[in-house]
Amino acid sequence: MTEVVYESPRLVSNADRNAGIIHNRMLHVVLQLHPVSLLEVGAGQGKLGAAFAQHGIDYCGIEPVENEIEKGRQSYPGLRLIQASCYDDPEQLRGRTFDIVYSNDIIEHLYEPRKLASFSRSYLRPGGMIVCGTPHYGSYLRNLLLAVANRWDHHHNPLWDGGHIKFFSRATLHQLWAEAGFGDFQWGEIRSPRMPLMPMYLYCTAKLKQ
């Protein structure tokens, strides 16, 4: 059986800056929903999770990369971080449910992205919500600029182990979550700080139907 490869991202300076912009926006999006509890799928080193917890949210994060979990536990010793992934048995958290299941820059790394949707359903209370963000590949302008600049090798880098293997638009992201029983979608975009006309990031919130 082939083991799924996970790696933490190799950030260059502009990617690190973009990650900060995305995290700030997504923190704002989540806080506007006023959750009591939140499960993060793909917690990394717990930086955003710590920010959620600082705002009084009952937080739990899962992360498959052992090194990331270890660093997170060292940096935020009081934060609940569990080594697991959305491919694992939902019984990992012993039947807990949450107001929100949150994932950021995760779904584009998954061989089976519907696993994230079914996993999220397992941990949501009735009427709970998902918040899901991913790089935006439904933008005609973005895709045109990447083609003109000959940057597809950079964005679809086949040599990045554990890198991006799925490329979502609003239509495909909507289809995935709607198939899993979610509705009342709200959408947002984050634009590139270097090229403000170009959307670099897409996110949605959606409610689990009763």
C-alpha cells in the first residue's frame, strides 16, 4: 500500500506574506460567524489555531505531519493538536461535534477531496458550518496572466512532493460541498497584493442542511 505523502510548505518570502494576508482574512471570516467551538483540518504548527483560541473559541486542530505537530506543541503548549488527517476514522475525536470545521490550503493537496467533506460532516453539530479556502483557479484573468507569463510550471509544480494536485474554481468547490449536504453558500476572494486585479484565493462558508 502506497503511503500518502504530506509535507509542510516551502515558503519563499512572497508566499509567507501571502499566507499572512490569508490568515488575517480567514480569522476575520470565522470570528464574524461567532462560533463557540471549531475543528481545524490541517492545523500546521497551530499559529492560526492559537489566534482562534485567544478569541475564546474552543479549538481543536488535526495535522498529519509529525514535525509540524511537534513544533506546534512547543510553541503553543496549551493548544489541543492531534496527529491525524481527514482520511482517518472520525472516531479519533470520540464523537465530539463543533460549530465550524475549518480548512485552509488543504483541499488542493488531497487525492480524494470528498473525504474532507464527509469527515467535516462527521464533526459538525446540526446546522454547523464549514469554512474552506483554497487557491483560486476559476479566474479567467489569473489563468490568462499565468499563461502569458509562462508560470504554469511554477503553479502546477510536479516536483513538489505533497504539493497541489487539485485546482478548484467556485463551481467545483460548490459542487463538492453541495454534494455532501451543505447549502447557504457565501463566497469571498482575496486579491494578490502585487497584482490587485488578480484574485489569488477563494473561500466559502456553507451550512450543513438539517
